[in-house]
Amino acid sequence: MKVTTEKNEKVANMIFASIYPLYWNRLEKNGRTKEEYHQVLEWFTGFNEKKIQLLIKEKVTFRTFFEKAKIHPNAHMIKGVVCGYRIEEIEDEFEVYKQCRQMEKLIDELAKGRKMEKILRSA
């Protein structure tokens, strides 16, 4: 599937605080810990738990969330399909959408029981 400008804008304007608990509920149901959740988020964004809680309190959009993030240099290694979109085929102009899907892929892998060493990609 192809990402559109409209789809990118819709995701970019979503409030991170509205999605955060949905990710956590999924992980909790699959026996993962909040520490693992935050480890993955910190690897990807550079945000520790305190900073994430601050961003949630501020009700930042995904656009602002990713603008403030220091995306991990190995994020390009996150590949695969999420919600029908092949991550590595999402055009650079839709950066927010791509970063959102990359983060979702990491959450999916954690929920499915993948080992942390595999999730936190190294060169």
C-alpha cells in the first residue's frame, strides 16, 4: 500500500498519549513488563520513562513526539509489514508515518515474545 499525504497528516496529528496505553495494554496481555516497553521506546526515541511521561502530560502529537526524538541510528534496520505497509518502502517524505510504523513494529515484536537483543537492532 502507498502512504498518502492525508494519511501521513492524520497520524502526525494524533496525540501520543492516546496511543501509549493501547501499546501497553497489548504488551501487558502478552506478559511483557513496563520496563521492557520503556526499554524499547528509549532505544528507538532516546526518551527515558520520565521524558515519555512528560510528553504524555503535554499531550504532544506524533509529529512533535518524533521531532523531539533522537531516533536510533539503526532504525533503518527495522523492516517488515505493519498494517499492510512495508516499512522499508514508505517514502522519506512521509517520515512521521514511517517512524510511527517502525515504533509499532518494535512493539509488535515485543508483544510476540521476540528476544530483546533482536528487537534492539545492532549493526
